[in-house]
Amino acid sequence: MKTGKMLPLALKGLFTKPATISYPYQKVVVPSDFRGKLVFDPSKCVGCMLCVRDCPSGAIEIIKVGEKKYKAVVHLDKCIYCGQCCDSCVRQALRTSPEFELAVYDRKDLTVDI
Amino acid sequence: MGKVVIPIGPQHPALKEPENFVITLDGEKVVAAAVNLGYNHRGIEKACEQRTYLQDIYLIERICGICSHAHSTAFIQAAEEIAEVEIPRRAAFIRTLIGELERIHSHFLWLGVAGHEVGFDTLFMYSWRDRELVLDLVAKLTGNRVNYGINTLGGVRRDISPEEAAEIRKVIGALEERTKYYLGIASEETTLISRFLNVGRLSKEDALRLGATGPVARAADIKRDVRKDDPYAAYGEIPFDVITDTHADVLGRTLVRVKELMECYKIIRYILDNMPEGLISVRFPRRVPEGEAFSRYEAPRGEDVHYVKSNGMDKPERVKVRAPTMANAASVAHMLSGGYLADVPIVIAAIDPCFSCTDRTIRVRDIFRGSDSVLDWPALRDYSIRWYRENGLDFSGIKLFGREIG
């Protein structure tokens, strides 16, 4: 039995750098395969809509813009960043990116073409 | 002086989530306590019935932010049992690995919360600092700090590369050193022991009678662990010990959790040494054949139970979740009575409560007649139509799917 067993550690803490990162002044590095904002490659999309069918929150739309040409619209406020659409995509047209700073002032700006 | 009844919660500084405890006091002493659940009902079970099995994984995962892997694995195990799909061994090992990493971060979190509840904020700060190591590791392995999304029907979504395995070993080594330090704190620091000893006592007999589970039961010397009793994933072939303690109080629960961390490191090292080669997932049918299954998982807080019923379609007919806090809620009321008012926060915190996981049911209560009554589906429908009609909304004549609704 000992009193103040954590005291040495706490005192040492006075002279060490803070363990926290001073975000946003210092950027946070996330892993390269972090599940952030989606990235879409229109040249690979065949419009099979598997991503739309499997999305748990109905956040993605695939819109036909021309003959064999598609664009993807993502509702970032609905997206739960699970990355299931990327797994469902048979042509790897969708993938996740490490971009996670997605806050905006207007909700309308959360519906984006990717 | 007579007895005083005070409500703690649903909004209270000592509680991290809204829940109501009605405490009857005689002076400083608690003579009776009642737990009122139901402030966090989110209708997740019902929402599961409207989504496919694949979509349900991500919904189920969001039942709890801390033991998300526990819930999604329990659900997937049930679905895989109905569909008679056997996952590859490598997938079972990866699921087990993530499950143990989750247990590490959950127990570190609890240690911090317990320290915070008794005013030992130094412990809180340092244990949460160390928890960051495992959270960053999980982010690297799965792509997110919480809600890992590693599980999929028929296996896992991401493989563990040799570089990642080396990284895990490095982090585990650092965490093991820290855990030894915290074990020293929990078993030697006088202030902590005096605060935890004989607080929130739950004897072995009471724990069995009230159906306590997880570290609460194991601290009362009940050797009960789903990982040993009904092995799932890869636990059947992994050697580890079930930690028990005889203190049967908050100190016992602390020691059980910290010692369990040491077992976690043992399990993870075994997994990394014996990881089989092969596929990480197999094909899973979109439509799950008719049937029902019951699945158990040892979450960091205790036994997590999922029940899934399939009617042969791509959406489940019924999903039932029983979170470990539900099993421990009855013990909390027992543990609180006989103690002091100042012990209430730490006794509640000692079961590692997760109330939003727990709230799965609503109680229909007739406030005018003061009676508890259960309405079946047609009666509830008639009641709602009558209520709207009395309030000036008449639905008669409106057709929905070809049927009159009024």
C-alpha cells in the first residue's frame, strides 16, 4: 500500500509536452486508407447501381448524364462513412479518401458531385 | 427525520447518458433504489426490419460507440448461422483480434471514467492518453477509430498485412507496460483502494440471482465468460484465462478489468503468431433462408445477445438485441441500496453502463388511469386512430396500399 503512487508521473507531466495535438493549428495525420470522403472515377462506372442499393443510409445517387456516362452525387450529411459502396462496386469506381474535414456553414453545400 | 426520495437523472452531472435512478435516502444512507430505463429508445430493432442484412450491419454497429464490434459480430454470427455460411479461419482470427483491441480500449476508457467518478482525474487523464494508442491502431487497421466496419456477412472486409502485424505488436508492447503500471495503481494506491473497497457490494449469490454478467459477475467470483463457455470466432483454439476476483465490490471490478487487459495482450500475441493463411471472406447470399438464430458474444461489458429471425427475404423479420447493461441493471439497484449517496455515481459507473445500448423497449403506461397495460398491434392502431379523430384529424376515406386506414 502506498499513497500518491501516481504523483511522480503527474509531476513529470509538468515538464513534458502536452499529449494532445493542438488541432486545428496542427494538422492531424490520418491513415492513408482512412474511410473519409468518397472519390468517384466516372470512367469506370457502368451504372449498375449496386452502391445505391447497398448504401445503409441512402446517401449516394448515380445519375446518368449521357451515353454510358454517369455522375455520382453524395449527401455528406447522410453518409455514415462505412465505405460499403466501395466494397459493392464491381469496377472499383468508388473509393474512400483520407479527407475528413467536411464541415460547412450551409447544409445545402453538403450535397456534392464527386 | 423522515425518508427523502431524490431523483438522479435523466439529466445529472454524474451520468454520462440520460437515465433515471430514484434513490430513497435515510440521512446519507440509501435505503432503496430503482432504475428507470427508457430515455434512449431509438427504434433500431424496427429500423433493422426495413433494411437488408448488409445495411443492418452498419446500423447495428451504431447501437454502441464503444462495443460496436461486439454488436455487429453478434448480429452477423446469427445471420451466418441461419444461412449456414462458415467463415474462413483467417476471418475468424481477424474478428477476434479486432474484438480484443476493442476490449482494450473499452477497459482503458472504463478505468478513466471510474477514476473521474471518484475525483481521481489524474488516472482519468493518463488512462485516456494511453487509450489513444489503441484507437490510432484500430484506425490504421480498419479505417476508423470507432465503428470499425471490419465485419461483413461471410467474413471481414480488410486483411492484416505483416507490417500491420508488426505495428500491432509494437503498440501491444507499449500498452502492456502501461497496464502493469495501472495494475500497480489499482492494487497499491491507498486512496483508490479505500474509495473502492466494500463499495457497491454484490455477493456471489446475489450476482447469480440477479443475473449479473461480464466483469460484474466475474468480480463476484463467478467464472462466466462466453468466450470460454460457448466459444465463437477463434476463441475455441486460443488459450487464455478467465479472470475472477473475490472482492465482489468496485475494487474487484477494477482488478478484473485491468487483469483482463493482460489476457487481451496474450490473446492478440497468440493470434499474430498463429494467424492462418487464406481467404478473408466467402460469398453470402442476398436472401437469407427461413430460420432463426440466437447468438452470444462476450462484449467488454458482459454477455451481448442477439436474436435474428429470417423469413426467406433479404431483410430480417425480427432482430432482438439484449445488451450487457440490461442484464446488469437489476444488480445496480441492489448494489446501491445499503450504500451512501456519495457512492451512487461510482457504483453505477462500476458496471460500465451503456444505456443507449440497453434501451430496446418502451413501456406503455396509461397516465390517466395509472395502470401499466400492454397493447397489441390492432389495439394500438385503433387507439391511435381514435386519438387522432378526437384531436380533429380524421383519416377515414384515405387509402394506403389499397386499404382504408381510417
